[in-house]
Amino acid sequence: MLHLSAAVDQPSAYDAGSYVELARLAERGGLDFVTLGDTFARPGPDALAVLSRVAPATTRVGLVPTVTTTHTEPFHVQAAVATLDWVSRGRAGWRIEVSATEGEARLFGRRHAAPAETLWHEAGEVADVAARLWDSWEDDAEIRDVSTGRFIDRDKLHHVDFEGTGFSVKGPSTVPRPPQGHPVRVVDATEGPARRTAARYADVALVRAASPAQAGAVRDQLRADAKDFGRDPDTLRVLASLLVDLGDGEHAAEPGHGGGGPRQTAQGPLYRGGPVDLAELVTAWHTDGIVDGFHLTPAEPRRDLERLVNGTVALLQHRGLFRTFYPGSTLREHLGLARPANQYAVTGGTS
Amino acid sequence: MTVRPRRRMHLAAYFPGVDNTTVRADPRSRSRIEFSSFEHLARTAERGLFDFFFLAESLTVLSALAGVTERLGLAATVDATFNEPYELARRLATLDHLSGGRAAWNVVTSSDASTGANFRRGVFLNRADRYVRAAEFVAVARKLWDSWTPEGVSRPVAHRGRHFDIAGEFTVPRPPQGHPVVIQAGDSDEGREFAAATADVVFTRQSSLESGRAFYADVKRRLAKYGRTPDDLKIMSGVSVVLGDTAADAREKAAEIRRQQNSLYDPDGPRSFVGTPEAVAGELDDLVRREACDGFVLVPHLTPTGLDGFVDRVVPLLQERGAFRTEYRGATLRSHLGLSEPVWKG
């Protein structure tokens, strides 16, 4: 099964309308999910809030905001992601990122910048405690007992008593277990320090790679590491992450036009060419089993997403390589990932 | 001599949390986490032309509600003890942009040590320190909201105080309202002073006409020393309403609700109005005319249908009396509340 996702980032956009439009476009193409980046280092709105606003305006597409873990409270982060899952009825993901600069540290005045190794270790702890807190309410903890008027079955709430390197959390959460059990955790695994965290905790790993060989090598390593962490490697989806510039027109299927594959640039691997050529590249990488799918960042948000959906995706659908409708309703279902069992439930009863 | 214009009340609704005013045993009671429950209450409040709707600790739900409402103000109760000003100011500014100027922040402070055990900053602050921190928190948030020029140019901001030491640039342009509306619950002396100095709206639980009038006069009097006028701060009283076709019918329903509420009657709970729609409309109007408050926060007993009766039966009577708006005039929460936009302090 091929998985496709796209970024809906736009420079200097703070109104809801433009984000809703892009997410609906992605949903029309049947994409697994959209991402929206977030950093304290550059102008831009709070991504989780934007995608919460997008949630009631869409019905199927997964919603994956970046939420950073360095200067935020792990408890608040997990509650916000769980709530996004509730308001979207099971479509939430969370792209985990760290804040590495001293400039970002000064906005909080709580700690200094730290090396990437340290920050990604902590991000892993935040990913870990988030899943524990999502499990801290059993699925049927919220009750409505007409005879007693009780709201919560206290026996089905659990402390997590998590002791991290730099923080601790007692629990339980303030939000009932989200519809997906665990919203989907996404990590960009391109750089070394993030890769270990991705192998251990991510459901989806993004790899910025300019060649199939490079992408395949990272995927192999992620799968091997996941196995070392006691995971089934098939529970990890690895997507190649490319910038796409489809500005050269619809007719670019001529040999050599974009046919050289993505080029490495300062912003990451860039594919420049036509939507048809991009469909060829997607087909080739996926058919060879190099990646489970793609995460595409349009160079020109509206233009390139339109060309992606109306050109590339339409062709892949025509060839029977990509879904033409959403058979499921949750992001986990789109990705073919099972709803995880609750680590605290004695009976282990999940759907 | 000029005739004083009719005082129009402000109305807000509170989404019931886990507390003892809520009736859960009623078969009409629905889940308080399903988005459809929030949506129903918010849409009902908007149908009733309410000023705003407020929720505990959930900016995320409010961001989603911005997508299913058009005019209703969206207020989040968020703790100033276990959050950081940069992040919270950014989330509130984002909500204000996403909703076209409808965001509000109900500032609360937390004293709960077990809540502290969930956070990096797990330190206990005494009551006075919590207010000092909250006041500094709000001041920093406003500095951040003012850090972009009205023309959309970001400029560096720095603050060094007792609780916060931050510097850098904010990532979000000035919010559509200038500053999201700041709300504070303030029956204690510290709370009153904090509200007079800082808030746009203050919630109170005064339970009688006399105590309401005394609170109203006291809080409005405190404004002058902060260079503010009485209109700059709205006083809203928490109430619960039980309607019946007759007074006896309403009393019977109220007794039934009390039997179903989770715990014993809470004497500090919101003031209860029990009666026919005509009687309740008259009493509420009277409290506003006699300067016991500027409006009311309704605390519904039922999720999600608890506002339906008030909106369908009491609001039209308030409108007939000229005591409540018949349409939204402006687009922002500040315009509903009759609050001026804060002057940009560059």
C-alpha cells in the first residue's frame, strides 16, 4: 500500500481559510495526511491550533502538526495532541521536533540550548510519556452510570509515575484515551540523533533523501533499530520526504526533464519537473520497496499541491497504485496501523 | 438632563466540567469529550447571541469551535502557574487570528500540589506569589502581542522580572483584537485588585442583590487608580437557571436536579434562578439595572442540551425588554462586550 502526504505550510498565513483550502485539496486527493510545521524560531502560527481549526472543515485526511518538546510541557503537549484526536474523530498525528537554538531558549528563559543528542533523547522521553498518558485512561473509563450518577470509573485511571532525565510526570492525563488509542507519532529521521528516537517511538519516519539508495539505506537501518527496540518493524512506515516544484508544466514527461531524480539543495532534496514524472518517480521507488510512501512539500503551496493532486495522484490512482477513496476513517486506518492495546488495561481489551 | 441609555446585559455560557453542578444521571446527558457535545452547546450559545462561551484548559477545542461558529467569543481557562508566557501568548494570538478576533483567556492560578507533579516547574507558590506571577505573566503576554507593529513588522521584545526573563521575537502578528480579552475570577481581595488592574471581564459568585451591588461598586471604584473607567471592566455573575411552565413546576424540576447532582448541594456554587421564563428574565434584568453586575455566565446542568431552554425561552423575553442584543453588531468579542481595542504600545 502506497502512502502519500503533503505539507500545507505557507509563508505569512495566519487566517484559517487558506489552510482549510489546502487541507481539503489534499483530502480530495485521498492523501493519508497533511503536515504543518511549527517552530519558535521563525514567524508562523501555532500549528496544532491551525489544524484543530481545520478538523471540523475536513472529514478524512490525517492532521499532523509539529509540536516541539524542548521548551514545552510534556503533559500539555500530550493533552493537546489527544484533544486534536478527539476534535478530528481519530485523525491526529504529531510531528515531534526539538528546539536547538539559543535564540529559542531565550524566548523561555528556563534553560540553555543543548546538543541535538540530548534534545532528541528528551524528545524520546516525551514521546514515551505521552503514550503512557494516553493510556492513563482506559477506553471505558468515562462512564455515565444512570443509577449512581458517576462520571469516571476511578479504577480505570492510572498514574504513570514517569521519571525522565529532565522532567517527571505523575499522571493521569486530564483527557480521556483518544479515539486512535495513540495518535500517530511522526519523526524526521534524516539526522542521526533523531533516527534512534524515530526507530523506537515513531509510527511514521520521514527521510529526506535525494536517491533511492540513500532512502533505502535509512529505511533498512530504521527497521533494524526498531527490531532491536523490540518492535515489529512492520509497524513503522518510512516515507521519503521531498520538496516538489511542479512549475514546469503538465507535459514534462520528456526524458531528462526531472528524470534525473531529486537534486540535493540547501533546503533538502528537491524534485523539479512535471506531475507525470513525479508519478513515475513515486511508482519506481515504491514498487522497488525502497519506501512505504512519500511526504511532499510543495515549493509553491497552492499551485504545486493542485498539480500534485490533479496530476500525480490522479495518475497513480488510474494505475491502481493509490486509493481512490478512504476505506477507513482514522489516520491509523489510512496508514494500515492497528489501534494499540492499552499498556495499563488488565484485560487488554481494545478494538 | 439626558436619559441614561438602557443597560444591556452580557451573556456567556460555561461548558460544564467535572464538578457537582452537572447532572449526569439524566438520560439526556451525553459525553463531555465528543466534539459534537461542544459543538451543540457552542452553536446554541451563538443562536442565543451570547457574548462568549468558555471551556477549561482547552485551546484546542476552542480552535475547532472557531470553525463551526462565526461570532461567538471563545474563552479558554488556562493556568498561569504551569505555563510559560511565550507559548501561551502565542497560542492565544493564534486562536484570535483563526477566529477573526474572538479569543479570550480566563486567567487562573493553581495551588494544587498534585497538579504540580505533572510539570517541569513543579514548584509550589503561595497565594500572594501566584497573583504576582499571574500579573507578570499577563503583562509579558501583552508585550508579546504588541511586539509586531500594526503594519505587520516583527520587532524584538525583552522582559526581565521577578518570574520571567525572556528576549527575542514573537512569531505571530498583532492579534485582530489587539489583545485577546482577559478574564479573571475575583471574589477575594487579591482577585478584585488583580481584576481592576488587569482584566477586561471579572467573574463573581456573589449570591444576593446586596452583596452583588457591594462587589460591583467596590471593583468599579478600584479601576480609577489604574487609569481605567468603569466601562473598561465588565462584571459577570455565575448563575444556574431552572425553568418551568409555572413557578411550582420549576421548583419541582430544581428539586429533581438537586437530587441528581453528584454530591451534596454546594453553597458556593452559582446562584440559582428557578421560575418561569418571564420571572427569570425579570430577575436577571433587575440585577443588571440595579448594578449588581453587567451580565451573567450560565452554568448549564446538562451536556449538551442544557442551554436550549434558556436560549429558546428566556433570550426572546430579554430582547423584548430591550435588555439584550437582537443581533451581533460587530465581529469581535471586544465589540460584543463594548470594550475598546487596546492602544498599541510600540
